[in-house]
Amino acid sequence: MEREERLQELSEFLKARRAKIHPHMVGLPEGPRRRTPGLRREEVAQLANVSTTWYTWLEQGREIKVSSSVLESVANALKLNADERKYLFALALEDSTRTVFMEHEEIDIPESLHKILEELQYCPTIVSDRRCNIVGWNQAASHVFVEFERIPPEERNLIELVFARKEFRALAANWEHFVKGFLSIFRTYYGQYVADSWYGEFIKKMESSYSDFNKLWNQSGVHSAPDLQIEFRHSKAGKMFFNLTSLQVQGTADLRCSVYTPIEGTDTELKLKRLFDQAGHRMRSNRTTKKNKTIETKGSEICTD
């Protein structure tokens, strides 16, 4: 991330968080003539025990001296969670020691993870890397989402797929809620790997390609492992209800497992089993059709002799 882009993102992040904090949440009176939502800059400065000028310059993305202790005070004033604090520190201090993701870095999924994907038979599961590129999935994920093997590897970016593919847009009952969950994960990576210019370039590409990306990106939070309840409206199975659990995988590759667990008390798992049965029936039918065509071909050859 270039310095100018980093400071611009810092500015937008601070403004967005300030707008979400209402005066009563921090013990301040609402007061008359409050034209903008959330706190004023001078109120954040007061809560953080810094000068209004200094905080204004920080929020404007100016080049100023920043210390960890002062950032901690700002984080407390804005009631940031643990992931948001890490994000703030990464943007404000620019930890350049982070490893840059190489353009052609190959991701090897360990055998143990392959085994987990197989065992989660009725839990659609996707494995993604630090750029949210999909590098692994199980059959349940293919049945519920799309047949990922039919998508070229260079186009399997989870963030872009949820905007680009109509299957994803039609699947989630609350598509914006669904997307914001992934964007909050993506934002944590964006803050962690500030030395990787790919993230800024990708965001610019998304903004120019999808008209609704910018709004949802600005509204998204920062969360490394959000737990979400999601309703899907599957074209073949109908309504399906899942808990989404996002898990970091140990290792140097910085992989993530996104596991969709059928919610207890719903018929979601039963519907998944039916999708498997239907897929198996289609495969058997295709094999029978191919076998019959082979027999017909051989029969015609015999008749012409």
C-alpha cells in the first residue's frame, strides 16, 4: 500500500468509526444543532486527551508524529474492538516488516486440511488465502454456491465473486449483510499487509467495476473472524439456514476456513443431502447415456460390415 493510499484509508476509517459513536455512548450530552451523526472531532480529542488540532490532522491523513500510547487513547475514545485496533495501528504506524504476498506464490493445502474438508460433508466449506483467493473447497460448497472447478483459478477471488456472479447475488437473502462479513475479513488483511500494493490496486479495480462496492466497503467493519447467521435461497433446495464460522488455519500460508454449518432445528442438512443425491443421480445418468452411445456406435459399426 502506497503511503498516500494508507493515509487516505486511515482518514476514512477514523471518520467512519467516529460517525458510529453517539454522545450518550461515551457520557456526553447530545447538545443542540448536531449536524452530523456521531461525535465531533473535538469530542474525540477530548476523550483521547489530545489536542483537537492533532486529532484533526490525524483524521485528515496528514504526516504527523504518532505514538502507540496516543493511538491507544484514540482507540479507547472510538471504542474500537481488538481487530479494529490492530487495523488502526497498522495504518497509522505502517508496520513495513509484514511479509509481502508474492504474485505467483503457490499455496499448498496440507493433507490434514484436505481431510477436514472431506469430513465436513454436509457443511459447505471454503479455504481462502490472505487475498481472499479461493484455494480449496468441498463438494457441499460446490452444491450450495457454484461449481468452483469450472471457474478459472485466476478468477476465484471470493470478494470479486460475490459481486460479479449472479449466483451469489441471488443466493443470499440479505446479500449486503453477506458481503459485509467478507469485506470485514478482507479489511483486516488490508491493514495487516500494508506493504503489499496489491490490496490498493484491487480495491480500485472493484470500485471501477462494481457500482455498489464503494458503499459497502465504506460501511464494512474490521473483523478477523465474524460469526454470522445467513439465510440462503437456493435455486434447487429453497431456503437454507447456516451459521458461518471463519477460522484461521495455523501455518505460514495464512489460510482461512469459512465453514457454513446447518442451523439446528431447520431442514437445511436434509436439503443438502438431497442435493448430493440429485448430483449423484445426474452422474449415474450421464455415465449410462455415454455407455449407451458407445454401444450404439459399436452396433452401427457391426451393421456396416
